[in-house]
Amino acid sequence: MDTFIGCDFGGTKLLIGEIDETGRILNSKRYDTGIKKHTEAAAYILSCLTDYIGEAGFVGKPKAAGAGVVGVVDYAKGIWRSMDHVETTPIPLAALISDKLGIPAAVDNDVKCATRAEMMFGQGKYSDNFIYLNIGTGIAAGFVVEGNILRGANNNSGEVGHCVVDLSREEICICGRHGCVEGIASGSGFSKQAVCLLDQYPTRLEGVGKGKVNVSEIFKGADQGDALCMKLTEQAMDNLSNLIMNLVRTTDPDTIVLGGGVVSDGWLLPKICEKLNPSTMRGVKNGVIKSNFNPGLVGLIGAGAQGIVKLQELKHRLI
Ligand SMILES: [Zn+2]
């Protein structure tokens, strides 16, 4: 059986696995991370691949591989440019993985990998013009326009977490602006906002200010009438619906797919949809829908899918 190797490198974990051509995961292994520099991360990915080959082995016959990583990636050249926009040593990660495994390899940004998984095996399968909006620890999007993933002049398209949705905000985002949606409606945004609003809104929510607050606890609190939880969810719904409507005006999609841990339980989706303006959304004929993938696995499937695409590109070049 022909198979494809995926490496999904995120802030806390590296998942290496093998998928078949339908996107089914045949085997996988998780490695802990926490590395902040992409040069160190690349070396770690390669050493974990060595471990994977020795420990897990392959189920089928791998034909190509893909890696999904945080930060800026030049997909066409197979280069990982940066994880933090500070250290920018170009790492030829696709070539390094290809040498390690002896098969063609591709590298892409993690959200673009998830977008690829949606294109090939998920909710974007029947659309050539959709937006994959990932709402997890951060917020970012993959834009599919006329069948292609938009990349941009610096391979940095889709950083929509830094779209301003509330000019009345005083807190300054890491990007230097005020009122970015990521600071309000992402997983980390919920936690930050809980701290900011704690003095004004009473709550039974535990652990505020002691790290990340679990969004499912916030949703449960909102259902029970907890004042802080109601405020947090209300402002997130307002800001996410505005973000979606702004994005609809940019690339004219027919489908919006929501992915990521903040939306995976389905609680937010109908509440966001209630706030969407029908006139703005009239061309989005498939509506705003939830990804069917497990948010913890979509990056791995998408990374493997980039391997499938790489192989197809090479075959086309030979014809
Ligand atoms: Zn920002």
C-alpha cells in the first residue's frame, strides 16, 4: 500500500505519522516539544523521524512526506524561514526530510496544512473558493481561491488573528495594534480577557489568571448565567462574526470552514451564525460550517496530504 508520512510540529507537540491516500491515519507517535527556535526545531524533527523509523516503523510503503510547522514557510522552495519573525535563518526542511527518508518531501505552514486537509478530505472537498478559519490558541486562516491556497509575497497570508475588530480596545496586541481578534476570541484571548474583566464581572470560574482557562468551562458557565463567562462569550461571538464578514468581503468564498479547539465542540458556531448579516453572507452558499476533523489530528493529516500533492507535482513535471 502506498502511504505518506506527515510531521506536524506545533507549540507543544510534534506528531509524526503515516496516512493512506484517503487521509486515514495508519499509525502515529507523539513527541513533546517546547522549542522556540526553528533551527533547533528542525534538528528535533529530524531526530524524531529517526526514532519513528526505528520504533514505529512503516505500515505501508511511503511514497512522499510533508511537514507542517509554525511560522513562515516558502512552500515552493521547501524552506522554513522563521518561527518567530525574529530568527530568520532559512532551513531547507523539505530537502532534509527528503534525504532522511529517501522520498520526495514538502514543508508548509501548519494552518495551510490543515487547509490542505480540508481541500482534499474534508469540508472544502466540494469547493474551489473557501476559507478555513482556525480558532485555537491563536487565530489564522487559509484562503483557497479558484482551487489554490493563497500564499502572498512573503508566504505570510492568512494571519487574520491580527485583523482589528474592536477599535475601542486599549490593550496592545503583540503586533502593536489595538483590538485584534486574536486577543479577544482565541483560546489565549479568552484567558487574557478573563483576567481583564474579572473586576467588573463576578464569576465562579476557577483558575483565572493562573494560565489558560479552558474554553469549555467558559461555555458551560455562560449557559449557567455566569456573568464573566457570558461577557467573554458575547464579545467573542461579536468579534468572530465581524471577522468572518470582513473575510467574506476579501476573497468571495462560497464556504467558511471553522476549525480549532475553540470551536470543535460546536457551542460557538450557531451563536456566531446568528450575528452574521444575511446580505453580507448571501454568496456564501454552503454557509459557515464546522470542520469534521479532530483539531489535534488535522495538522498531521494535512502534512501527509502535502506529501501527496508534492508527489503529484513531480509526476506532472515529468509528463
Ligand atoms: Zn495583533
